[in-house]
Amino acid sequence: MEYKQIQELIKTINKSNISELSIEEGDFKITIKQDFSGQPQYVMAPQVAPMQIQAPASAPQPVSAATAAPAKPAASNEANANHITIKSPMIGTFYRSPSPDKPVFVNVGDEVKKGHVLCIIEAMKLFNEIECEMNCRIIKVMADDTTPVEYDQPLFIVEPI
């Protein structure tokens, strides 16, 4: 793991409420701990051999772990009672399209079938496609394109169809 990647990981953890993260890749091990006062603590084991992290040569593999949980309906608006919030299954960078010059995967008002790609979340140089787990209509996009997202952060509000 390169120094720059470790710095980005530390920044992401500092912005989250994660208290400890451990990563092991072959002979490389790193543990990042953060106490409740917000001051991070870093513990790093020595790296035995230099590692090169490369993006996969094949197309991104879909991640169908998009967590769906019922949204809290507003007391005054009964129409929101059947809306569902699709949340981020991981920490990473949220992308609405496969590349900057391509159209977005979904827009507000689109009817989406189960298995359709909603977005991509980049985590540690891996691009994970987040697929829809039901037939639905997109009501609202909660995350901005190219911004960091946290685990369990709301990404979309949808209405099952």
C-alpha cells in the first residue's frame, strides 16, 4: 500500500465514526485506531515486500450488497410511507456515471429494474457497481457525484413498483 493511499484512508476514517480498522494484504498489515476524543492513533506493522496495487483488467464486478432500509415517513406526509432508502454498503467515492463523459446511471423519476446499476463506489482503487435489489422508481439522489460516502450513508430514496 502506498503512502498516499494510507493518508487518504486516514482522512476518511477521521471523518467517520469508525473506531478501528485493520487491513491485511499478504505480508502487509495496518491497523488504524481512533479514540472517542477524535484524536487518531496509528499502528503500522513493517512491510516485508513492496506491493503494487493495480486496477483489475476486467470490467468492475457488481456488488449487490446495497443495503435497503425503510425510510422514516414524515408525520404530515403519508406519501413517504412506502419510500425506501438505499444506503452505501461501504466507504468510498460515489460516482453517478461510469466515467465523466458518460451519462449517469439513473435520474430522478427513472423506473429501475432489479439488477440495474445505480452507481459506482470506488474503494481502494476498486470500482464497485451498486445494483438495485428491487423494481423501483428513483425519488431522490441523496449523494453528490464524486464525493466521499460512508458506510450506511443514504444514497437514493426509491419507491417500490
